[in-house]
Amino acid sequence: MRTERKLLLIVFQFVILGLFASCASTGHYRLMENNRFNPAEFATEKLTVQIHRVLGPWCHASIRITLDSEALVEKYGNEDRFVKTDENGNKYITLGAGPNHPFFFSRLKAGVNRPKDANDKIKVETYNYYFPKENKMEVIEKIIAAFKAYDNGLRFSFFPGKANERFNSNSFVTGLLLAAGLEAPRFSEKYKIPGYNKPAPLFASQEWPQEHNGIFEPVGF
């Protein structure tokens, strides 16, 4: 009898671990209240962090915001930067950054719908955030406000060090997430994302930055 109980306990533990691993592997971040999850209380996926390869395992990150709720469409639907549409007909925008030219003294320049950021076919991994309905607009507004505030003035490095004052496109993404109070998602260890653990210092504003001027866009970015 005891042996049967032990076997049942072991099987139960494996089932629980399996369910946990399955949920963890979906890459979805959910804000929980009182440790309960009710899908009806949550918005659909409208904030995505995505990466694509630059060279080998080295990757570039960007953010994608989808207008898949009436409130978001009402607030941002008429803005000319939301020109992309997904398979469901929802407008979306990508936010990213890159160097303004290929030299050592280049600056980190923000960009909307940069060609490779907006190219779904080259994405190797994505991470979708889910939010309670009462929080979804606030999070999106904070990210867009931080993006608008950036003055394209940070010094750029492909591999920013902890001790210097340089940042890259991956720093820019984690800086936007941090400005909205979000933790940056973890991606598979096989992908290397330099600068991802060094968020850029970004603050809120009401104006959009200048568009990416297209002078220099490195291969893979």
C-alpha cells in the first residue's frame, strides 16, 4: 500500500513539473493577482520582444506593439507610424535602434519599423507579454513615451561593457521595458544578445524622435 502511494506521489510530481515546464516554455509573462489567472481578465498579446540573428548566435532585439484592442486603436490608430498590419488586420509598430554610422564614435539612433525589426520571417524567437485589462494601456503608454523621449544621444558600441557609458540596440530594448516597469524576458541560451543586461537610461516624453535616417544599417540589424 505504501509503495503504491509513493508511486502515485511520484507520478503526480512529474505531472505538475510537466505542466510547469509547458507553461514556462511558451514565453508568456502574466501579471497575476492573488496567484489566480483568469483568461477573461487579460488582454491578448500586444507587446512582443523579438530577436533575429546578426551573425552566428549573436542577436538583435526589438519591440513590437500591436493595436489589437479598441482602446489602443482609438489612441494610436491614426498615427502614421502604425502602418504595418498583421495576419489579423491589426496595425502594429516595431521599436528598435542601431548605430547612426559604422565608425567608433557613432551614436545609438532610435528607429520605427526598421526593415529587419519589422521582418517576421527572420525572427528566431519571440516573447509575448500578457496584462490585466486595467494595466495594458498604461504599459504601452510608458514604453511609447520613453521611446519618444530618447534624443539619439547615447554613445554606441556593438559590445557595451559594464564600466563604460556605451549602449547598443539590445540595451535600448531593455531600457524601454524597464521604463514601463517590466522585466526583460529570457531567451534561449543558444542565442547571444550583447548589451541586453545593460538597460539604456530612458525617460518619458510626448514627442516622437527623428526617424532612422538610413545612412547606415549594418547587415543583420
